[in-house]
Amino acid sequence: SFDELEAELLQGQKLQ
């Protein structure tokens, strides 16, 4: 799902 992909990207950005 695209939603899952975006969620992972969002989490990565939150880490930075």
C-alpha cells in the first residue's frame, strides 16, 4: 500500500 510507504518515509523524517 502507498499509505504504508508514506508512513515509513514520515517516520524516517521524524528521526532526522
